[in-house]
Amino acid sequence: MQLETPHNPGWERLPKYSPITAQRLESAFSHLTRARKAQGPLLQIETQGILDDLRDIRFHNSVAPQCLRVWYLRGQAYLLQRRYGMAERSFANSLKYLSADEDHLIHARLRYHCGLAIHEQQRFPAAIAELKSALRELNAHQSETHEDVIDLRFEILRRLAGETFLLNSLEESLAFLRQSEEIAESATGIEAATSWEWQGIVAWMFALVYQTSHAPKTAYERAKHAVECYRNAGLLSSLPRAELFAAVCGMDWAARQLYDRVIPDVLTDVATLISDARLRLVTLRTADSDFGHSVASDKEGDALGNLAYLRYQRLAGQGSHEQRLAELYALIEHVKLIGDQALIGQAYLTCGDELAHGGQSKQACENYDKAIKHLRKVAPLLIARAERGIANGGHIPSDMV
């Protein structure tokens, strides 16, 4: 029986079956369907509708399958409302109503969602334990080829790759990514666009791991493959970020070559990636506007594009140091207004590298220090570069140390 089935005629023969609970479950599932497509105030209305429908449910007068779904729906509502502690407790309560011979797929889904709620609380070891439990339950499920099973297996594996990456367990992360990649490339019964999207997700994550483990050439190759996959999947809205990330990986590789006194041949491709990404961001907004959609500028994407371009100019020897520095100071003030801590940290890091390039070592270290303060809680793995810049006294840009 599917987890998101509000009613089963067979339940009516069980003691304590509740027609009232059945009606409320029907309504709550309808709210959940609409909530998954909603944003802003509508999302709040639909998720609150779920909680209102399920308020004051009498569990002692409802059968176990109904109670399980009541807690599951509450968990989904709290997840969408970003009340992650409440979501975790709700999914944990739903697990209490599983019988020993209950469908392993339902068990796996509940533990998967519980893992998501734990992840959002940044309790990464606990999230890994929950996701591994979900994977064990899924492995015990009889059907290995059903589309729902394939989809869930991919999601669990790629999230395990992400959780272990966050804990800097890179070899374990790579092992989960290889399993995810095998599913993305060879799974039967899924659409070609979905396969390309999954391959793009995995390639991007591979690039992150290799970037962190100081293998810039491999990271760049994986990131470029992610761009190709998103393009094949038709995910045009995701392409700019993928192109900018590939450009960053390419610049990491170029910086390593420059440090080794090798002329980097990758910068031509990097320039194209940055140009395509910046143009695509404008094109997507224009297309939405032409169709009469309300367009919110991708301020973070635009800022990332500008940061990438200014770093590219430094590595390629284009423009003047003074002009790049002036633009970076203005960009730092701009991203402060956006309020994204990771973005602010990256802006200070890029500015520190430009100052080090211009021989202003003291100011470079000051910017590296500011970068660390902004990155510590939101992107700890980006701190290593800034720390290398400080350790070097700000005499050489952090991407070339």
C-alpha cells in the first residue's frame, strides 16, 4: 500500500476504523498536493490546512494505518514550513505505527523524510544514520526495478553522498556517488530527461568532492559534464549556476597551472562559460517578462557571475588591478544587502586574492579573515583557501598557494 494513499477499503474491517479520520486524511492529502506547487502565502495557507484538518485526531479511535498517515502528513507540513524539529518528531511518531511485516518501501520513505528533517537541523551524523537505515529497508524491498523504488534509492544515495561530504569523509562520499551514478546512467523505466538530470546532479557533486580534495583538473572535467547533462535535460534555468560552477573549477585549475609557471589553456573555455552564464541569466528574465510572469532578479546568480568574471580577469591579466578592486569593493557592499552569508564570504575571499595580487598583503589578510567569519557557519569547506592565504601572509592569492 502506498504511503500517500489516504484510504484503503480493507481498513474498514479493522477494529477502531474511523470514518472521520478518513475524511480528514482525504482533505489533508489534497492540501499537500497543492502545497507542493505553492509558494509564499499560498504555501502557508495549504500547509496550515493540513495541520487544521488533522487537529484533535483521536488516535485511540483510529486504526494504525490511519495514525501513521496522520503523523506523516504533519511531518510533510512541518517540512514545508521549515519547522524541522517538529517534522522530525512527526516522522518518528509515524514509524511507531509500522507493523513488523509492513511494506519496507513505506519504512524506507519515512526514514528518508526523517533524515531530511535531521539534516536541516545540521545534525549530519544523525542524518547519515537515518538515511542508512532507509537504504537498508529499501534493500529489503522485493521490487528493485519499480520507478518509485529507483527514484527513492537515487535520492537516498545522493543525499548520503552529500552528508558524508559535509563531514569531510570524502572517500565515503565518492563511494555513494559512484552508486548514484550507476543508477542515473543505467536505470530502466525512467525518462531520458530525468536520467540526464540525475547525471548532472551527480557530476556536480563529484566536482565538489574533487575540488575539496585538491584535484582541480578532475573537478573541472566533472563540472563541465554537469553543464552538458543539464543542457541535455533541458533544465535551462539551472544552466547558469552550473556554468558558473564549472568556470570556478576551471579557474582553480588555471591558478594551479599559473603557480607551476604553466600557461593555462583552460581560461578560454572559462571565459565562454562565464559569458554564457551571465547572458543566460538576462535571457531567462527577459523570457519570463515577455510571457507576463512576475520576474524576481536572480541577485545571487548575478553576483556570482560578477565575482567569477573579476577573478577571471585577474588570472587572465585583463583590466587594471585598481579597476577590479573598485568593482569588488562595490560588489561587497551589494552582496551585504542581499544578505547571503556564503556569497558575502566569497566576495571577501575574491577581494583578498585581488589585494594579494596587487601586493597589499595586510589588507589581503584582513579580507581573508572577514571571509572566514562569514563562511564558518554556512560553508566551512570554503574556509581552507582563506586560511591558506592568511598562512602565506597575504603575499600570494589564496587560489595560487
